[in-house]
Amino acid sequence: MYEKFKELNGTHPWRDVTPDSYVDYQVRYRRKGRVLYFNFPLAKELELIPGDHPPTINKEVAD
């Protein structure tokens, strides 16, 4: 169900249009870190999760 997350790579056409309108930063992985917040409306809009996905962070979303 969460395969589309692997397609995210940080690129967006807007970056080419206005190169000074964003701050580029590296992803940081933290051992023993955990997801505290997940933007479910945005994930649904980007079709990363189904529209009827419950707004709860389960183990698969957190990993």
C-alpha cells in the first residue's frame, strides 16, 4: 500500500522556475527516531495513500 513513498526524491518542477524559493536540505536518519507527525491530507493529495486511509500512524507508515 505504501510503495509510492519510494518514488519520492525531492524533485519538483517549481524548483526550476524559482530556484531561490526553497531551501534544499538533506534527509537525516536517526537511530531510534520515530514519526511524530504525518500530513495525511497532503499524502492523499499526492496519492501516496488511498483517500479512505484512516488518519492514524501505523507501523508501516512510521517505517
